[in-house]
Amino acid sequence: MTNWNATRDQATLNVRSAVARSDSSWAEIAEQLDRPLLWTIAALLGSHPVPAELAEKAGELLDLDEDTVLALQEQPYRIAGDSLKDDPTIYRFYELLAVYGPALKEAIHEEFGDGIMSAINCNVELTRREDPDGDRVRVIIDGKFLKYQW
């Protein structure tokens, strides 16, 4: 039995190298796979299983080896340690949730009732908004509301 993490981690390194060597941007790869940008990046970096047909197509686009294409199709373990917080960009999302998480929870409960926003059934978009004081990063999370059922 192969070590899944080693296989998946190697596949992620292979994809990163292939994208860097290619003439394609992530946006172009997503367009060619006919998938949303952030889903494409997350999937090709190991956070989602990639359907066989799409994994094959990604393999062709990026000249990936067969083991990497197979690893892309595996069901991932969606866990990560606190080391993610070491990255400044990712840490800002932790910080954002530390500051606004309780307020978001209260607002969701007031608007929708007792339940949660799905992180599985959601769409995530990232756009740039020009601003005279410096461009702004705009992140939109459109998640399905899941009502608690007792």
C-alpha cells in the first residue's frame, strides 16, 4: 500500500512545477477544464478529488505523469496543521475569522435561524477591485444554509 500523503504531496509538487513550466495561468487552466478558478486550483493542489476525465485532461494540459493523474483522483484528507498559519496570506483569513467569526455566526443565525453555512456546498470567488488607495481583494463565499434538524 502506498503512503497516501507522500503520493498526494508529490502530486502537488508535480502540479506546481508543471504550472510553473507551462505557458498557462491558473485562470486559463480552469477555463480549459471548464471549472471555477478556485475549485481548479484547490483540486489540482489536492483539496478535492478530480473526476477521472478532468484529471486526464489536466494531465494532458500540464504534461503530468500517470501517477500524478491517478493521485489527483484520490479522495483527499482535508486536514492541515497549524503550520498553515505560518503563511501570511492564510493567517489573515484566520485573523479575519477571529475578529468577525462571532459576528458572522450571530448574523447568520439572526437571518436564517439555527444552522450553519456549508463549506462543502459553496462557491468561492476571488476578484480584484481597483481603489485609489490600493487595489482591494474581494472574496465572495456563497454557501448553502444547512438548518439544524433535531
